[in-house]
Amino acid sequence: MRIAIVAESFLPLMNGVTHSILRVLEHLQERGDDVLVIAPSTQDTEVLDVVHGAFVHRLPSVPLAGYTNVRVALGGVNRVKRILADYAPDVVHLASPFVLGWRAVQAAHQLGIPTVAIYQTEVPSYAARYGVPFMENWAWNRVENIHLLASRTLVPSTFALNQLRGRGVLRVDMWRRGVDTARFAPGKRDAGWRATVAPGGERIIGYVGRLAVEKQVEDLAVLADVPGTRLVIVGDGPQREALQEALPNAVFTGFLGGEQLARAVASFDLFVHPGELETFCQTIQEAMASGVPVVATGRGGPLDLVENSRTGWLYRPGDLAGLRARVMDLMGDDAKRRAFAAAAHASVQGRTWPALSAELVRHYRAVIAGEPVVEPVRRMPAVEPARRMPAVQPVGTKRGAAL
């Protein structure tokens, strides 16, 4: 096939969207498909023009205010339309579409090219976290328009499926995320690394992810004085300096990748993720593959990933006392924590990227053939719905300044 992937963000920025695209590109390269990636430009002069066999067409872009490593592509629908017309793909893959993806779905529609849109980021709900809740309705209108125009939308979780169907987007199917179970494995646990971050032999409570407002990392302050533990924060982002001030006893490693990340995650005793806006949460799946139990918010993707009282604990959004209680439960019971860890590891075996990428190719073929979506089974969340998030002041940021 000839496939055009329109990436809202791409290398050198590493996030969940980029990670998924890279794994898909690896699979398409092995299949021998012809792939074009359309992405925002970058100021990094060493960035590659060809990634896993796919040529990367960069569009002029500007940095997002308050989050300068994220770039927003410039130009209109006609610019993208010319690129697609010249390339003549069989299908257009829209990776977490919002700005560039909105232009691309219109361009593809006008050209009669089928599209597969990947709903991966709950952008509208970010508005409340960044102190501009009046933008939420506008953002939801944009998301709805994109996915109503797409031939098929793929979502990573039951929560996201229900969310879009509740907004009238009906051509929706499930496509989860793969995990590298060779790279993320219990055998990567490293006593030497543990000694560097917890020299007193403390049990390690770990977080991995961007240090940005929407991740709510500041909620982990409620764990700062859990006896016999050390909080370790892996990642980087615009909130790092403010979070280091708010969590003075935590260890901040900065961004880790490759085997360094795998070693760090496997060396945790417990993985905690406080974010309420995760459509999936790949880092939870990587922790589970590493044999680490999880405590996460009972909203979004974690509802599908974490099985209460078996692979970890879910707590109600906003209930920080509940977060602390569940962490205390596992930190205080070695046998239970080991049992949860074994169950977590077993639960993600078989979710490999080759298997999930092959499933994605089947979706490509289905939209090319014009096949309808068979409505997936829906179920109710295991934890009560999230609170309505107020417009809050991010740590170390003046209200609204991030946008």
C-alpha cells in the first residue's frame, strides 16, 4: 500500500503519538509498504529526512506558546491537498489530529482518499487544566468535525470509545497500543540503579511521563512522606522546575529512553500515574510489562489497563487521600505487591507492536474497501466518572499563561 501518515507531532519530539508512529513505521517497512510522513518542521538540524523507510515531508511551523518544544504546522488545506494529490496514497493515517490533522482530513475528503483517524489525545479537556475552560467547547467541536469526516476513527480504550460515540461520532472502532515485552521486562530490574536513587534502601514509587500541567504530577506531593519510600520522577517538560520546588525530596532523572528507561521502570516497586486525561497511558502498560503494579486514576485509559485488586489499584479522580491509601496498601504488604506485580506482567503478554500494527493494516484495508465499522461492545467504567475539572492554576504558572 501507499500510506500517508499525517503527524500532529513527530521527531525530535518524543511523546505517545511519536512513539506509536515509529512502531507503525517499523511494521510498514517490514511489509514493504510505501509511506510518507507529513509533520511540522523542527529547528533540529540533525533530524532525519527518512525514518524507518518513510520520507518525512516537513511543513513550516511555529512553537506552541508555553510549550516551545511542541510545534504547530502552518498553512491551509490546499497546501496539504497538493502534497496528498502528488503522492496519491491509498489511505491517509491521521495521528492524533487537531490542527494539521483538521486540514488533512478535509484535503483527503476533497480528493476522495479514505482516512483512518487515531484519537489519542483528549485535547479539549486540557483547556480546563490550563485555565482557559472557555476554549473547551470550541475544541470539542473541532474534534467532532475531524472524526465525523474521517472514514474510520480508532480509539485506544473503552472510555474513549464511549466518549466519542456519546458525541455522535459513530464510525469508531478499538485499536489499542502494543508494548515491547522484550525491552520492558522484570529482568531489567537493577540493584545498582536502585541504590543510586534510593541509597537508604527505600522502596521506590515511580512516575514516567511528561512534566506538564495535564499530567497532574503535583498530586504526587501527597506521597512525599510515605514511610520507607523514595519518589522518583522520570521525564522532562515545562513543569520540571516548579515540580522540583514542590517535591524537594523526590529524585528527578530527566528524560530517559531506550534501555535506560527500561531499567528504571523495572527497578520501581510501584508505578503511579495521577493524570486524569489519559486516553490510554502507554507508560502504565510498560510498567506492567516490567512486572510493576500500578496505582492510577479511575478515568480514561487506565480503566481498561488496571484491574482493581489484581494488577493494581484505581482511585477516584480528585481523591488524593484515596491515592495515598492505595499506595500505602501496597507499600506495606510485600506479598500483595509481588502478587499484583506477577498478575500485571501476565496481563500484557501478547500485546506486541507487530500484532497491533497488523491489526492497524487490517483497518487500512477495510476503509480502502469501504467496509463499515462493526460497533464494538461497550461497558461501564469500573470507577465512578471523573469530577468536572475546574480551571486551576498550574504549578509555577500564571493562570492561562501556558496557552
